[in-house]
Amino acid sequence: AQIVAVADCFLRRCQEAAQTRADGEQWTKYHDYRAMLDKEKLDAVFVETTTHARALICIHAMQAGGGVYAGEPPN
């Protein structure tokens, strides 16, 4: 898989995630996942968030035409 963008309401998490990969600085970082879904042409989305927030994000991602993998965030 090729990661092209990440989104988190706490932008510092996007930066931290990007630092874990050699190509991370090329990723577009979004404060709002809805902007990412509007601007990027994504084939699939990983939704790694808390249970109460996951359903709506998954629905929006599927409405945008992407496949979805949803799960618990790693500890």
C-alpha cells in the first residue's frame, strides 16, 4: 500500500506518524478527515480511532468511494 495522506484533529499526531516512515514527509497532513476525503483520490482508508467516532468516519469514507479498514488504534 502507498500512504498519501493522514488526518487527525491533533496535527502533531500526523507529524509523529510521518516520522515513522521514510516517505512520511511526502504525505499530506489534514486536520479534518473530511477535507482529506474531499481533496484526495483514495482507493482505501484505514480508520484507526476510538469506537464512538469510527462509524461516521467509515460512512463518509465509503460515500467518498473508498474501501475501509476499521480497527482499534495500537497502544
